[in-house]
Amino acid sequence: MSDSKVFKNFINGEWVQSKSGQTYENRNPADKNEVVGVFQKSNAADVKMAVDAASEAYKKWRLYPAPKRGEILYKIAQRLLADKESLSQQMTREMGKVINETRGDTQEAIDMTFYMAGEGRRLFGMTTPSEMLNKFDMTIRQPLGVCSFITPWNFPMAIPSWKMMPALICGNTVVIKPATETPLSVANLIQVCHEEGIPPGVVNMVTGSGSALGDPLINNPAVRVVSFTGSTEVGRKISQACATDFKHCSLEMGGKNVQIVMDDADLDLAVHGALWGAFGTTGQRCTATSRIVCHKDIVGKFTSMMIERARSLKVGNGLDASIEMGPCINQGQLDTVLSYIEIGKKDGAKLVTGGERLTGGDYDKGFFVQPTIFGEVTQSMRIWREEIFGPVLGIAVCNDLAEAIKMANDTSYGLSASIYTRDINKAYTAMRDVYTGIFYVNAPTIGAETHLPFGGTKETGNGHREASTAALDVFSEWKSVYVDFSGSLQRAQIDNQ
Ligand code: NAD
């Protein structure tokens, strides 16, 4: 074991060791020799302690006025802003994405925290007329209790904040289990929450593997909400586990996002968008562009422009500001990417650029792969159908808009899609008919803003949305309140026919 800093679990306002007595090393994916930190390999007993603490804290936190909860969130946001550069540098070291993108990740947490702080003075319900005289009708949001969060590694601080801040402002308490690969960014977020005034027990963190901690995080009867972001495979299991006790279950899962490029598109813009969408975050975004549907008349030109630009992308350690694409997160993800490249070739797609692991010099220290593009991709191919979660883009050809929309919808996922066209009729038709939770016109499939609902259709999600006021619906339940001030028994129409 190295002499790197040891990070503990955070339970009931204190940093504590796991009952397991075991730890694991978290290494930099751009440099395997660098241990970013040593983290607790927690067990079910740790989760129980955290849920118990959250349960106890809930008794007071739910009654703490929402505007006061908002004031704490404002302080957290301000502190994240002040510490943004350091938090982002640490995030690049543990996750690998380039520094400009980790700054964006931290910024997303700042934006979400400010946004939800403001909700402390809104959390609007409605008032509405009653059927009866001297009776008052209204709705209020009530919190649910303890929320368990299971989060992925690709947005180490943004995604945890997307769950934590709406949950807290509604009056819930939290136990979070970060991805094994990115616990440092969550530990940093938790430390800020603690220092800026979140009371003990209101936020808790346990680190360790999902397979060991999933059950205790979900099955504890005190847990009333489970919010998960990750693969569809794990999400399905979580959904089934939550169903038994009717727990609120919010799932954000995989994607196979498409960019349509019509023959009238601004090609420079479309190429720019496709490069950013496909290779930003090394293609490891749930909203990453992994499919292009390109009109037959321009596919040749579009493909050559893409090849030229992809070849010039600078790949390396994301802490170097000139680097445009970082490594894959770990050996497993690199192997998956390389195996899909082989599958693409075997299935008959045409590898037009990339396709190799990058080796030699500093590349040998990390999990680097070339930005990779396949042409002549067809709908039966696995690289068209399956999420790869790496820098691999497939280009397929369409004859017209109707076919493009059909191809766009030919996926089990439904997160994000985009169209590049100068024709407003085509743009609106695609906006209406492509069945996803997010749609862009003349912009890439990535780049969500915090004040709009975020989530997807089909196997990407289970109907809930994160971010915006839509997130409040996950972390609160409606209570309809009727106040009769007539002094007599009045019967509603349901009982008065
Ligand atoms: P993953 O499903 O392997 O892991 C996600 C989290 O679940 C991690 O914390 C992991 O430890 C935990 N986990 C693993 N097995 C578990 C189990 N049996 N029970 C409970 N928890 C378990 O996903 P990942 O590799 O971390 O992330 C990549 C996936 O996440 C991709 O499919 C991507 O599309 C998806 N993702 C979706 C969104 C979205 O908003 N739709 C955002 C980011 C990532």
C-alpha cells in the first residue's frame, strides 16, 4: 500500500473508517503510477450506520425552513466557486478528462447548487378554488426521508450535485455511494457541505463497490428514494429491488445518441459539433454522439472532414491545457473500446481513422486510445446498436429526412439527439418525431443546462427527470390539503349526487 492520503467514509458529520478495515487505491487513468488517494472498501455495516444517521437527522432537517436550507446551499455554491480550480485539477487526476471539462463539471455543481438554493424560497405548490363555499384548496410538497444515491464516474461532481441539491432543498437526507473510480470528487463535495453548515447526518458518504453496497443502500426500510445514474444493466436490477417496497426510484442510464446531418447543413458546424459530441470526455458521456446519420449527397465530404479533424486531436494527460482528449477511465473500459473496434471491423464497417491503442512514452502509463471513426455503418451492426462509452463514432447514410428519423429512433435508448440543417421545417419535424428526452438543433448531442429537465426515454430512464424543477418531483411527494372554514359538514361532489 502506498503512503498516499487515506480518505474515510463520512457518517453523521464525521470522517470514519470502514468497519471492514479494508481500503483500495484510486489511481490516475492518465498515469497508473499515481495513486490519487486510498479509500474505504465499505461493507453493509457502514451503510447501515450511514442510513441510521440520515434517518435520525431527517427528523430535524425536514422541519428546518426551506429558505434556511437554501441559505446553506448558497454558501456551498459560493465555496465551490472559490475552490473551483483546485477541485477541477483533482477531478482530472482521478477521472482523466481534460481540465477544461472538469472545470465544466465543477461549474455544473455550482450552477445546480445555486439553482436549488433559490428553490428554497419557491418550492411552489398551487392554490386552487374549491367546489364548496368557505373551503380552501392547496398543494404542498413534502419530503420523503432518506435518499440513497449511486453515481457513475464520468461526471464525478456534477451528477452527485444533481441528486444531492434537490433532495436537500426538499428536506430529505442523503447517503451517497460514489463510483469506485471517482470517490475523491464526492469526498470534496461532502467536505464543502460539512464546512458550510450542513448539519451532521444530513449528508453521508460510503465508498466501495456497487455489488457490495447496492443491496444495503436499496433494501434498508428507512430508505425511501433511490436515485441511480449508470448502466442500464445495473439500473434494471435497482428498479426491480425498489419495486418490492414501492420506493421512489429514479434512473438515468445508457445512451446511443445520434446526430443527423442533412444535405443543407453548415458542414463546418456539423463537423465541429460531431467531433465535440463524439470525442469530448473521450466519448464517455451518456449523451455522447456515437451515431451519425448523414445525407447521401454529403456523406463523402463530411466523412473526409471528420477524418482530418479527428486525426489532429491531441490526446494525452488532461492536466496539460493543450490536450483535447484524455484517457479511458480504466483498463476495463479501454478493453471494451478496443473490443468494439474489432467487432465493428468484423461486422463489415469501414474503419476510416483511429482504431488503435496509443502506446509509447507517457501513453504507456495510461489507458489511451485513438479517436476512432467507422464509415458504412448499418443498422444491424453491434457498433450501431450497443453503447460503447468510448471515442468511437459510426457514420451511416440516409436518403432523406424521413429515413434519418427512422434510423435515429432505431435504438433501445432515448437520451439525446441532434439535427444539423438550415431548413426550419426539417428541424421542427425532427424535433417532434425523434423520441428522446433531449433534442438539439444545430448543436451537438452534449451540453445540457441545469435549469432544463435532463433524462431520456425507453431504456435510458424510467420516466423521471433530473435538474430543473422536474428534479423536485423525485425528491418530494404532493400533499393535497383541503381547509374547510364553513363550520359545517360540506360534501364534495363525489359524495353529493
Ligand atoms: P455502472 O452501472 O457500472 O456503475 C454506476 C454505479 O453503480 C457505480 O457507483 C457502481 O459502483 C454502481 N453499481 C455497480 N453495480 C451495482 C449493483 N449491482 N448494485 C448497485 N450499484 C451498483 O456504470 P458506470 O460504468 O459507472 O457509468 C457508465 C454508464 O452510466 C453508461 O451506461 C452511461 O451511459 C451511464 N450514464 C448515464 C447518465 C444519464 O444521465 N443517463 C449519465 C452518466 C452515465
